[in-house]
Amino acid sequence: MRRFYAISLLMVLVLGCASQNYNIEGVRYYGQARYDAAITAFQSALQANPNDPNALYNIAATYHQSARTSLRSGHMAAAQQQYEQAAQYYQLCLTKDSNHADAYRGLSTLHMDCQNGEAAYQLLRNWYDANPVSLEPKLEFARFYQEFAQICMIQGRTEDAQRYRDTTEKLLQQVLATESTNHRALRALGFLKEQSGDIAGAVAEYQRSLQIHPQQQDLVARVSALTQTR
């Protein structure tokens, strides 16, 4: 069964008024699921500022979402072409900014969409090896292993699932040892505890994450739901 993983939010903080305006316009079209119009706007942003990695990322993410839409509609050839275009623009983004976290996240997610876990792992491994003290690669590796833990649980491979969870927790604890207020790590740790059945522990970690970054409305709803069922 094909699984879809989250694509990061589009980027709008760019250099230059013209480029910024085109990116804002593209994000608006993206929100309306007008993906062709969004790509046209992002291409205009790139023409206004050819060195802007965020415009490249926005194009990649839009092709990526468009590919998912085509796939759900049964348009396999269009989806394949759009996935290839998305991968190309993610890679172009990384040539402009070799530490663009959202591009790494998007490209690894694309590999997972395409059932290529090995390519996703190698991409993140190379990023991690090149930046051993950076927190972002650790967070993305944690997400990667957490997703595999879920897949293993669905397949009934409980021992493998636990091994992946242990690796996930180790990475998250490394992040929190360096930055105890990292809301993404706290949220991921909460989800890990929720998966293992520790609802009280999950709620506690979610609440810590929300204290640092209250704008996570989906997490507010999740905490409310978990609290009501306890």
C-alpha cells in the first residue's frame, strides 16, 4: 500500500520585493490547489532572483503535491513526470543551499512516496555525515525511523518496530540534550510515547512542545482528544 508523508510548508521569506510578491502569489494559488498557476508564479519569483533557493523549493514542493494529486486520480504517467520534476528542483535547491532543511525533508519524503526507502536513508545519511553537530539532520533521521516503526507495526513486525523506535528516541534525546526547548523534538517524542501506549507521557511532551510553540493547532486538538479519552 502506498503511503504519503507530509510535505513542509512553502517558503515565502525571500530576498527582493518582486521575488517575494511572486512567492506569496504562488503560495496563495497552492492553497487553492491551483498548482499550474502556483508553479508559474514561483518560476517568476525565480526569474526575479535566480539565486533564491526558496523559490526552487516552492517549485519542487508544488510539483510534489501535484504528483500526489495525479496519482490519486489514476494519472500514473503525469504523476511520474511530476515526481521527477519535483526531485530535480529539490536537488537544484540543495545546490544553492546545501543545508536547506525543507528541501532535504521534501526530497526524502518524495523517495518514501516512491517506495524508495534506501534513497531516503542515503540522502539523510549524507546530510548527517556532512553536518554531525547540526540538529536538523538528527530530527529528520528521527522522523525517518519513526515512519519505519509505523510501517513495521502495520506489517506485524513488532521487534523491528521497537528497534526503530529505540533509534528514534536516541536521536530525539540527542537533540534535546543540545536544545531542550526544541518543540519539534518534544512533539516527536510525544508521538513516540503515544505509539507505545504511554498516553500520559505523550500528553506531557505535547504540552511542553505547545508551551514553546503554541501555534500548533493540530497538536492542541490532539492533546484535547487524548485528555478526554483518559
